[in-house]
Amino acid sequence: MNKTNPRKRPAPPSQQPPTKQALAPEDEFVDEDVFLEETLISEDEESAILRDMEQRQALAARLSKWTRPRLSQDYTSQSCSILFQQLEIDYVIGESHKELLPNSSGPAAIIRIFGVSKEGHSVCCKVHGFEPYFYISCPPGMGPDDISHFHQTLEARMREANRNSNVGRFVRRVEMVQRRSIMYYQQIKSHPFLKIVVALPTMVASCRGILDRGIQLDGLGMKSFMTYESNVLFALRFMIDCSIVGGNWIEIPAGKYKKATKSLSYCQLEFDCLYSDLISHAPEGEYSKMAPFRILSFDIECAGRKGHFPEPTQDPVIQIANLVTLQGEDQPLIRNVMTLNTCSPIVGVDVMSFDKEEEVLLAWRDFIREVDPDIIIGYNICKFDLPYLIERAAALKIAEFPILGRIRNSRVRVKDTTFSSRQYGTRESKEISIEGRVQFDLFQVMQRDYKLSSYSLNSVSAHFLSEQKEDVHHSIISDLQNGNAETRRRLAVYCLKDAYLPQRLLDKLMFVYNYVEMARVTGVPISFLLSRGQSIKVLSQLLRKAKQKNLVIPNAKQAGSEQGTFEGATVLEARAGFYEKPIATLDFASLYPSIMMAYNLCYCTLVTPENARNLNIPPESVYKTPSGETFVKSNLQKGILPEILEELLAARKRAKADLKEAKDPLVKAVLDGRQLALKISANSVYGFTGATIGQLPCLEISSSVTSYGRQMIEHTKKLVEDKFTTTNGYEHNAEVIYGDTDSVMVQFGVSAVEEAMNLGREAAEYISGTFIKPIKLEFEKIYYPYLLISKKRYAGLFWTKPDTFDKMDTKGIETVRRDNCLLVKNLVTDCLHKILIDRDVPGAVQYVKNAISDLLMNRMDLSLLVITKGLTKTGDDYEVKTAHVELAERMRKRDAATAPNVGDRVPYVIIKAAKGAKAYEKSEDPIYVLENNIPIDPQYYLENQISKPILRIFEPILKNASKELLHGSHTRSISISTPSNSGIMKFAKKQFTCIGCKALLSNGDRTLCSHCKGREAELYCKTVAQVSDLEILFGRLWTQCQECQGSLHQDVLCTSRDCPIFYRRKKAQKDMAEARVQLDRWNF
Amino acid sequence: MERVQSSYESQDEPFEIGKEMYRGQQYSQIYYARLRLMRTLLYSLVSQWKPNSPVCTVLGLEEGKECVVVGTLFKNMKLKPCILDEYSKERSVVPLVKPHNFVDDDDYLVLEDESGRVKLGGNIIVPSVYVTGIVVAIHGKETGAGDFLVQEVLEAGLPPQIEFPIKSREDRYVLLVSGLSIGSSKSNPLQFQLLVDHITGHLGDEKEQSIASQIVHVVIAGNSVEIPRGLLNGQNLASKDLSKMAEPVKELDILLNQIAAGLPLDIMPGPCDPANFSLPQQALHRCLFPGSSVYNTFRSCTNPHCFELDGIRFLGTSGQNVDDLDKYSEAKDKLDFMERTLRWRHLAPTAPNTLGCYPYTDRDPFFIQNCPHVYFVGNQEKYDTRVIKGSEGQSVRLICVPKFSENGVAVMLNLRDLECHTLSFGTQFSP
């Protein structure tokens, strides 16, 4: 995270030399001090803005109707306490408050809490007096004198490192405290530690660096220190110490706060207070509600040049659509759109048109300031919309534009960030911080929380809202903009829809509730949930718990690879086959958390081999894990992780019980979000201990967990197969056919679902009894019938009650993989449906044969054959040539305007090419294929797409599946279309052939040869039937597109390649025209 | 005995596609043409209906201002089948049995013109009665929520009618029949032969023959044959199968041959006939009827079909328009649907939305310019008839022509007074 601010700043009163970090891993936490005065613009500029505002009086009047509710008398007279839900916490460096802290001076960190009161007032609470600190272990024999000496030495070293800083004192205090490290079981309850309090948050890191490298101490020589809790972000430190969790309610009693003399923010309530006067309410009862925060959803449109993706340096922003919703209401409060140039009115929408782009941008800024949203949402706003607006304003030299935050006259800060994670790869982007407002980019959320084949807004809304959205290609946008007020209105409607859909997604998927609850459960600010990884959530909980227990957490960055990897979860070997008897599934309920609780696995219960020898712990007080580690039992030391897990699971139980009772849908939403957050949090604790580049990896714990897991699965298998036997009086011998990480599949041999359920329950209860609490085996469901293909791949009907099945359940089967064409997905789903639900294996076989025949006969709908891949970099950057990259290059040569750009997904089909052509040369744009009748390569689809998934399904069922399905007589006839643009066709002479027998026609005959004349009735029937089928299709497809675009009187413009009917619609149009021509030949 | 003669004039021209081609045009144009036609009409009525209300477009609406807007209705239906469902993730869960009617309590109407859309509110306008594609004038005002609160609805009403010709004394009949479904398992070849024999006067005593001689015209309103569609799944057919497919057509030709030899005959295509699917369906090709088509009394017509017989105007369809209304709206009987189409002045408002239709660019052939005297719809469940009257003295005979193959009923319409009765040909005695 390099500190590069593109904007000019006054010479900063520099802190320490910025530590350059080339590639920050996902979970590197670094505080960054922001000096208040730096971000503010100068007085001259401010007056320029004010002048400017006056000129736009008319606009201001228009915007003012959307301001927040007025403050009541109680607030203005400061006679009541202020209670608000906080959403964002950050800090700035400013002069310490003279009234509240009469004894300090100089720069200090001021915590800012932004939030909303229950009446809907915006709040900015500035908290003073909280100081950054960390711990080191106190070297033995250090007395009070030594401490003051140590303090001086450290201060001197700090001054050396930060030479041009104007801070009076770097190390404020060094105190001796009694603490204990969280690592390893220790019999002594506490040791002396030194708490080092520094002046500014960034100094924690620089001080840590000095201590890591070692300092010269009198009498002790050169000594380096292990630091504790020195990697905790300042805002998080504050929250932990004040028991504040993300998104909770905070109260400041009357008289304890001071209204700011000169308000620095745009918030209605702005005041200063001491950190010790804050009252933090736990999110229970009344305080679990949500304040009516304002959520702004917006979208911008830019007019790109032909052949280029819009660039902020050149292409104007032409429209900005906004939608503001109050949390908890279904209907938006405000709907408006700002357009460049005139735009016809839109019902229910406030259309604001401007002549100059500058005015559009400034109007939007004024709108943000007036509406004062707490949360800003949108689709890909963090990567596109927001950076674009800011860079565009910079290109237009509108210096006063980027004042979008809540701090008066403070510009937004733009940082280049590199986010790299094992999951997502490395991404470069711009991080834009808008002070006091939470950014919630639905695009990021979708990528994080869901596995989808495409993340375009169109396909995401099709998936979750079952609503197709029309997609206007960016090359058309400029045409619409350059048209008239009507075409711009068209664009505005489209733009509004793009602003509306993120809000719908937010509502539908309950993101506000789920994320606020996640913040409350894990205790981190809401903004961390999206911008940071998993581990900070666990770390936050660990730190809170450790603080209660007087434990401190070392800042131990281990090089993970040293410890090597450990054996992962195991699965019992799958006995592949098609089971037509009920299969009972026994599941361990939250297996890993239960293991950690049952065996008291924790950092503080781990006994090192060395300690095991020295400490002389009785063997009955320890657990020896199957992986060979030793942990003490809870009578000696209760583990912190088990305690956290117990609380999480107990809280989840409570939330679920409350959920059952709850009536109010809003309360329900909160509770459901909470129980989900609790579940996710409980499951992520295990991962935290195993993350080798994480905050506090401890492979002893994670490998013990998995080894116990393996042992339990084996144990269960053994017990089931030993107990449920004919010798023990059961009807059949039970058989474990498969076992996964936390479940075991048993075939009891009975053929009735209900009987299997009873046996399943009996087995679960019996086996649970043999485990240490709270490990519990539960009977959950029956699979019947069950198609087990291999490990992690299976399908079956899912029964939880004896009379009817709930659904069809599949795992690891090609129904969702993104790099398959739709044909594979449909084929697999339909086959499974036929096999499992209809119990019609021959039908399924026939179905596959028909599909293969259709494919070979060129009758397949092209959209089913489209394969889509994301274009992440340009062709030169790829080392190996791949189909989609090559195609993108080729398309660029054909027409740069519509060619896919980096970041787009490239759809393609595989076409027949010359013998020996490389696979990557055979890709082609589906539209191009349609327009030019290019033959697809059915063999490719047969061999590379269909064959594997289909054989996987059929092999357990059918003998000779491959021969039967892929090489039968249905594969004999093949039809290939003749390309209309290939070289040879240019020289071919078109001559009519007989519709009946394809013989060449002569002597003026146009339809049939003399031989076929007698059959004209039947041949006509055939031709007309084809026309009729196409007409049906044509009508259905085109009216559907009218429906999507929401207008009957306007032409369909949509070019969404994600839409399943896009290619079909195009093809129907073309086929229709051809079929009509064919039919017209009969009119002799 | 000599057959009575009548003068006949075909008015099918608007329904003939001729040289129109698919050139990438979309359906927006037909809606636009419809709106333009209907708006001119409705504006002329609005001046009497609401002389004091301003007329504006959807865009021109202002909150609280009462006004009249003319626009196309769009009905949002949650049960409406959607081609995208074929692609939805849980394909297999979709029930295979589709409901007969897609009306739901949650349906709502939207009014649209070129300028925009507005949701209609209030309980004056009942969504279950209306369908997408009708053009109406609405009096109301915009509410704060952006809805348009409907206070009154104006439909175009029955179109003007040409005068009914002076009544003659003699009875002359037109015979209407539909749904012969030759080739289907339900059709009984004997039944239709009986009908043919009756028409041609080969049956019954002299009295019956004299009635038969008064039949001046026969109209076959669609679904004359049933071609096994299963054979046509795009597969390459063996020539044996192909000839099997044309078998029913040949049989039909033989029967029609007998009628056409005696009196004029109009045959309209229906959804099951070897014709195109979209409305207007084009005339069945003459090559299908090598026998009958040599007679000049044999006329292959379009569907919808419009003609004048002795100055009496007929308009009819093979049933698709009413069947589609029945799926997407509700009425107490089929005649109600027929009446509505006349009052809306549109033969097939659901085309193109749910009813296939050719994408016209400059006109809307389904707009009913002149009120017919007789309006018939083929292929209905049962025979039904009624006369409706218009505000300007128009009088229209509505007829539901039943499926002949199912109940052996044909309809006789007397041109003298437009009274109807049925002819029933049962080949089985009911117990």
C-alpha cells in the first residue's frame, strides 16, 4: 500500500519514512496517519466553492427537499444524551483537545465515529484521549529505574528514525503490567510486560521495527524484543478496548460531550468527547435494531469513443442515476438522474439536465452533500464509477469536485492498492476513501460470497432476481447520447435500472442485515468485511477474549512453509454405483468447532514437547491428539478458542430460538443474519489457525483438528458396520459406502425410506454416545436413489420426511462449472432428472443420443454451445495461447468498437477449421458464426465437452456406456452448414435445386424437379412446417426481449451476451428470413 | 332443384403478406402503427367524453393534475410463461402441465405510449378483463407514488357499420364449420361425408333437399386437417413418412372436391393446418388441393378472413385470437371475448405479445375499421351465438363455431335475418 496521493499537498509535516511494501499480502494491517490539515483545501479555494454555490442557487433549492430531518430542540440545546448506531470508525491526527485534555498538547490521534441516530440524524463523534500502544515482554530483572532508562533509549531511537517530525514526545509512557502470552500452556499465571504508549498510531509500527532489530541497553547489551499486539489497527484497538463492535449503538450522556465550535463535518450532530465517557451498547433487544440509514445506489454512463472503452482522460460522463433508500423501507425515497444535455421527463423520477459536464459532476457532488448518504452502493463502483468520476473531474480540472466525504472541504483520498490473495489472484485497483460513508460494492460482495458463472450485473440479477436486464453496448451509448431528448431519456431509463438493481440485490439477499450482524458478531467495522480478509475477524474476537483473560497475543509472523503442510481432511473411499435403496447420511454437526471444544484445542493449552518434559503434567490431564500433539484439559487451563466457539454456538442457538419466536420481519431479518454470521464465524476459526501466512498460525491446532476428524469418520464407519449386522438381529448388514469430511453415507439395506430414517436416527444416537461432548453425530437426510460417481461427486434425491423428497441434490457434477457450455449443464441436469426422479434410465440414454444426434446434425441451438472465459490481460501477456484471447485479438482486427476488452468475458464457439489447426485457432465469435453460417465443430463438443461428464454419470449405471452413448448408430449422420463467406463460395454459382431431392433445376423450374412434382403437397407441408416452427420461436423470443426492456414501442437494443436467448433471438431472425425465401419459391 | 346464388366479394387483401419480408424488423413498429391509428380515433371521441380535461402523453403527467392519456396497455403477469424459463437453473422443477389460464390476482396494468410507461392504479380498471396490446383512453391523475390513478376508461367502441341490405324474403344460408381435423384420432370420416352429402343435396327427403339448396356459401374456419406434428421434429423424414404426412390433406381434397363442385367454398387455415403459424395466416397453398382447386368456386383464404355476401359483411378467424384472450384474461363466455375485440376495435390485441404475428412495419391489419354484420370464430368448445348492438345502431351477430370433429355440429346462418341454427351429424346413437 504505497502512500501516493496524486493530488498536490502542502509539504507534509512528514512522519517516518514511508515503509515501502511491494506486495502486501491480503492480511497485512497497516495504520496510516492522515493529518487533518493536509486533506483540507485552503481558505481561498473554499471561498471559491461558496461563491460557486451561490451561482447554483436554483439547484440548491431543488436539492434541499432531500435533506435529513431537522434537529429537535433537545438536540440543539444539548440537553439530551446522544444515541446513535455507528457505521464507520476512523481516526485523524489533529491538535489534542485543550478543554477535554488540558494536560496534553501537540498532535494526537482523534477517533471519529460516524453514524445515524434513530431519528435519522447524521452523527460525527470525535473521541479524544485514546492512545496507541503495544506490549513487549519485560526482560527479567528490570526494575522501575531501568524502565525509565529504557524509555529514554527508545525515545532517542525513535527521534533518530523520525528526524523531521514535529512531535514533542514519541514514546508517551512505558508501564509495567502483568500479562501472559497466549502461546503455550504455562503454569505461572502472569509475567511482567511493558506497555509502550506512543504518540501516534503509525509509531507503533516504527517502534516495533526498532525493537525487532534490537536496541542497546545498559547492562543487558544489544537486545531485541518480541512485540505483542503491535499489529492491531488503531481503530480496532479502540473498539476492542471500549467494547465496541461493528455497527452497534453508542451513547454519550448529556453533559459529557462538547459541541464543536467550528463544525468540521457536514453531519448534523458533531461533537467532541472523551473515550472513557462512551457507553457502548451490546446489540441485544432494543439495541439490535437498525437505524434508518440512507443508502445511495448510483450508476454512471460515459460516452466512449468508437472502438475504445471509456477513459476518464477523454470521455465525458453523461449521466448519473441515483436512488436513495432508507434502511428498512421497500420504496426508494429519492429517484433522480442527472444528464448532460436535455432529456425527456421520466415518470416518478426527477430528471436534472445540464449543459456542461462540469455542472453534472458538481450537481452530483452537491447532491451527495445534501442527501448525506451513510452507505454508498452500486455495481462495480469501487473499480469503475467512483474512480472514473474522480479522474474525470481531475481531467476537467474541477478541483472542488472530490469533496464527497462528510468532512467539510476534505477531498476524497485515492490510493493505488494491490490486493493479492490466493483465491482471487493479484489485482490492482484504486481505493477511494470517502470519509464517513461506507462503500458497499455489490460486485465485490458477489465475487466474495457466491460462486457464479458470470458476475455481470445482468447475469447476477437473472440469477437472484430472475430478471433479465437489457444490456446496452458501450458503443451504442454515444449514439443515444448524440440523438435527441428521447434517446437520452432511453439511456437514462437504462442507467436508472442499473442503479436500481444493486438496491434490489441488497434487499433480496439481506446484505445490510447479514453484514451488520457479521460486524457485530466478529467485532470489526463494517468496512473491514469487504476490504479485508477472513482472518481479521477471528483476530478481533481473539483479541477481545484475550483482553478479558489478561492474555496478550504475540506478533509472530512465521514463515509458514517452514512448518510444512499437514494432512488435510480425509474421505472414505467411495464405492461408486447407482444405489436404488435408501442411503442414510449421518452428519457431524459443526465438526471442526466441536472437536476444538471437545479436546480443548487452543494456543494456550498447547504443550510444547520441551514443556511436556519439564512441567511434569499428569498424563490424565492431557489429550494426546492423533497427530501427536499434546493439549492440557480444561481443568488445568480452559482454552480461549473453545470458549469463543462455545459462545458463538450458544449465541447461534439463541438467535435461532429467537428467530422462531419473532414475528416482525425486520427483527427476523436481523436474527437470521446473526445466526448465519455466527455459523460462518465459528467455522472460520479452524481456518485461522491453519492459515500459514495469517496472523497467528498454529499448525499444531489445525493438524490435530483434522486428524481427530479423520479418526471420527473411521470410528463411525467401524461402529456402524459392527453394530448393524444380521448377527445383531438386524435385517441386513449395514454398509458404509462413502464418507466425506463431516458426513458418512450408510446403506442399511432396507428399502423403505421410513425404516432407513429410523435406523439412521438410532445409529446417530448410538454413535454420538461414544464421543466426547459436544461432538455429535446427527441423522439428517436420506438419499434415495443415490448416484455415487466418485469422491466429492454424487447426486441423489434428498429426503427429510418419509412421504416425499425435498429436492434433487448434486455435488461436484458439471451443473455449475463456468467453463462448460450450457449444453453440458442442461444435458447433465436433464439426465439426472430422468434417472433419479423419473427412474427412466433408457429414457435418459435416448435423451443423450438425441442430443448428440442434434449436435452432429447441426440442429443445436448455438447459445447452448457458447463457452465463456474472462479476458484478464491482453494477448501478449499470456504465455500460452488460449482460445478466447486469440479470438479477442481477431475481433479487434475486425471491428475494434465491439471487440472485448480486458475485464470483459469473451464468449466463443469452436468451429471447424482446417486439419491440424490448433485448438486455440478454432474459436470464433458466436455472432460471426451465425451471420456467416460457419460450421461448428461437433467433434470438439462431443469429445471435449460432453463426453466426460456424461460418461461419469452413466458409467455406474450402464455397461459399455461409452460405446453405447458416444459411438452408436445415432452418431452416423452428420450435417455441416456451408459457410457463406469462405473463399470457394465466392466462385460458386447459385443455382436452384429441387426442394424434394436436391437435384439441380433447369428449364425455368424454381421449386421441384419433374420427378418430385407428384409429391408437391407433402413437400410443401414440410417446408411450411419449418416456417411455422420458426415463426413461433421468433414471436416468443422477440416479445420476451420487449418485456425485458420494458417497452413495446421502442426497438430492442440489448446486446447482452449473457442472456440465454441472445443468440437464439439473432438466429431466429436470420433463419426466419431464409425460411420465408424458401417458402416463397412455391409461389409459382 | 336449383341452388340459389349470391354475390360474393373477398376483402382479404389487408391480410395478405405478399412481398413483405423479414428484414430484421422488430415488433415495436406494429405497436406504434396501432397506437397511431387508435389515437387518432380516440382523440376524436375524447372531445365529447371529457371536454374539459387536458389530453397529455404519459410523460406529460403531473402529480395531481387530472387529464386524459391515450396509450397501449401492458399487463404484467407473474404466471405468464416465459421463454427464459427454459434456461432457468431449476429446469427440472418446472411442472410439465401448464395451467390453462395465466391470470393471477397480482397482475397489474401499465399504460404506455412512445414517451414512457406509467403503472395504473385504482380499482376502476380490472386487470383480469384487459390484455396487453389494447389501446384505450384513460382519465385520471398521477399520484405521489408515480402511479396513475384511473378514474374512467374509454374504449373505442364498435366501429361504424355499413347499412344492412334490404331484407329479402327468401331464406339463404351460409354454412360455417370448423375443426374437421381429418387425420386425427377424434375425427370420424363418415360424419363429414354426411355433412357433404347434406350440403350437396344427396341426403334426405325433398324438404331437406330444398333447405340444402338454399345454402349459398360454405366457410371452413380452420383446422381442417391434423398433421402428426411428431413427424416434423426437424428430423430427416423417410419418404414413406412424408407421404403419410400428406395423407389427410389428400383426403380433405377429395371431400372438398365434392362441395366445390356444387357451391362456393371458402377454406381458412387454422393452427393445425399446413400453413404458417403467425397471424395473419396465409391461404393454404393450392398445390395441396390438386382436385378442388380447379373449380372457381373453391377459394383458399387467409385467416382472419373478411368478405361480403350480398352486401352482408363477414369477419372471422379460426379461433386463435379468442383462445389467446382466454389464456390471458377472463370472461364469462367466449362471446364476451369476441365482443371485447370489437369494442377494442382490434381483432387480435395480444398479437404479437402472446400470439404470433408478422412484424408489420407500417400498418396493423388487425385494426377493425368497419363493423361486420357477422363475426365468427372457429374451433371453439361449443356452439354459441348472440347479437350485440352498438351505440350508433350497429348490430353484429357473434358466432362461436364448434369443432366439428368433436361434436359433429355445423352452423347454418340465415342471410335473411341473420338467425342461426345448427346442423348436427351424429353417427352414434347416444344411449
